[in-house]
Amino acid sequence: MKKLLSLALVGLALVGLAACSSSSSVTKESIEKKGKIVIATESEFAPFEFKTLLDGKDTLVGADIELGNAIAEKLGVDVEYSVMSFNNVLASLKSGKADMAIAGISVTSEREKAYDFSDSYYTSENVVIVKKSDLDTYTSADSLADKSVGAQKGSVQETVATEQLPKASMVSLTSNGEMINELKSGQLDAVVLEKAIAEGYIAQNDDLVITDKITLESDGTDAYAVAFAKGTDQEVIDAVNEVISEAKSSGQFDQWLAQAATYTQSSSSDE
Ligand code: ARG
């Protein structure tokens, strides 16, 4: 009898565990009940999400933020942005801290095993940034042998750098702003970033340049999408897909990008 009881208890505990750790509890109802969606994002990724001074106040802006606002509007609720390092953005979905994540997140087959994704809203490409004064020094992947090449921690650029610049020594950094500073100061010799983000930094740093001498191949992870915990209600994902399709076909998304390009990214990400 005692044995049976303890067995039953173990069983109950297992069911309880499964309930916490298993699929997401994000549904249209849960969102409506809260009256808001919490969106996990980052803040050093212009023109998608970054901080700029608006009326003297550091404000989170960018095309991903506009997309998030439009999603909240579609769902008829408020929006709250939870800003964190990029390498924590996806994990925050698993812990249930955020309902969705929008952070220029590329869809990869690896990530698809662990997360659900919306339709894609943007296509990126990877580039290499070097100092203007090094433009004639680094002219091929081989020329970066034993040189320090930076990529953002947790990003697909880590893989791109490791696979396509195999002789370089890859350095992972949490902050893109920090990475650019290290490139300027010579601690890094080159940096791998996506083109739109690289262009933003080049525009603000005339000692840096995107080199066209080292080109990176697409590795099939160029599509940005909104990420969800596995098991998120299809109704929620459908609503997000509708917003994406409208924003793309109306040209709205391009306008958001163009508007973001007129803002200056705050140099420090200090909260
Ligand atoms: N697209 C790349 C990836 O998904 C980089 C994204 C970085 N995003 C950011 N907000 N820093 O891995």
C-alpha cells in the first residue's frame, strides 16, 4: 500500500514536471487575460532594434520594434519589450518570460527543433568589416589566418565565421557596439555582421569599411522571423503572420527600416 502511494506520488510529480517544462502556454486567451504581450529583444542591432535619443530620452526604436507594436495592435493588447543580450533572447521563450522574440532572429534548422517561427519578414546577408587602413591587408579568407575575427555571441555569424574563415581565431562578443570598438582599437582585426547592421556602423565610423574582397556565402540562414516557444497557439502565430504579410506587401516594413536609418544609435547601451 505504501509502495503504491509513493509510486502514485512520483507519478504525480512527473506529470507536474512535464506540465512546467513542456510546451508553451501562450494562447490568445492568456495574452488577452494579461492585456499585453511581452517581446524579448536586444538593443544594439540598428536598424532593427536599438536605442536613440528622442526628446532627450534613450528610446528603443527600429523596424522590429514597429513590427512588435503592430502585432500588439493586431492582438488588441499592450506591448512590453524585455531587453536582454542576444544570447539570452531565445532561451527567454523557454522559461516563459516572454511570449515571443523579435531580434533579427535567423531561422536555422537547429533553432527550428527547439522553437516555432513565423513566416520570414526580411532576408539578410553576411559581410566582413575591417579598418579602412587594413583594406589592402585583408584581401582573402586566408589573409585572416591567426587574426582575431569578432562575431556576436549566440548569433549565426559565429558559425559563418568559424566555417568560412577557418584559419582565423573567432572571438565571441555579447555586444555589437563593444565589438565595433574593439575593431577600431585594433583588438579585433575583422568583424562578421549582417549587411544592414554593418552599414549602420560604417555610416557612424568613417575609419571602418565593408570589404568586398572577402565575400561570405549564404549558409541558408538568411531569413529573419519572429520566434515562439514550441507549442505556442497557432492562432497567435497566424495573427503574427498576417501582420508580417501586410507589412511586407504594403511596403510598411521598408518604411520602418528607412525611418530607423534616420536615427542615430546611442553609443552606449547602458540602461
Ligand atoms: N541574425 C543573426 C542570428 O539570428 C543575428 C541576430 C542578432 N540580433 C541582435 N538583435 N543582436 O543569429
